[in-house]
Amino acid sequence: MTEKQRRFVEAFLRTGDGEVALAEAGYPSHWTPERAMAKISVREVLESRCMADETEVAAFLSLVMRGKPTEKEQLKAAELLGKHFGMFERRKSGMGGGPAEIVGDELLED
């Protein structure tokens, strides 16, 4: 990982804002956060340090539905992450409904 990439990661983890992180790291103005995050080393560090994926969030929400975790902060964090990943938006598919995914022993339909 280059020094500029390391500065981007640190700034992104601190602020949560890709545009701010780009500026602080010294990237040119035509770069986008998506372009910086497309670098494998940057993506791996971000994923390992803070980002949950859709499967992890869905599994947690399934546990909450079953009543196991009860802390409001955990639920709010999962909700915010789900919104961040666009998990609660209706996805269009050419064949009606959409794929169903099994998380734990719950069936989640798109």
C-alpha cells in the first residue's frame, strides 16, 4: 500500500467521507472515492478494519428478529450499515420478484 493510499484509508476511517479522505490524502480532484477504494489493498484494509458486508448485517438482523441481542445501539448500527449498503431499497429485476437468500434459518426475499 502506498503512503497516499494509507492516508486515504486513515482519513476515511476517521471521517467516513470519501471526498474529504481524498482531499486529505492528496489525490487529484478528478479522483472519486470509488476509484480509490477499487484498489485491492485499500479495499482489503477498509473491509478488515471496519466495514461489515451485507451478509453480516442480514445475519445480525435475523438474530435481532429472533430476540437474542437487545441493545438499541447494535440495532441502530445494523440499520445504518444496511442503509449505507442500500439493502432496504427495492431492487428491480427483469423476472418479477427477485432472488431469496437464506441467512441462518431465516428466508429473506428481495
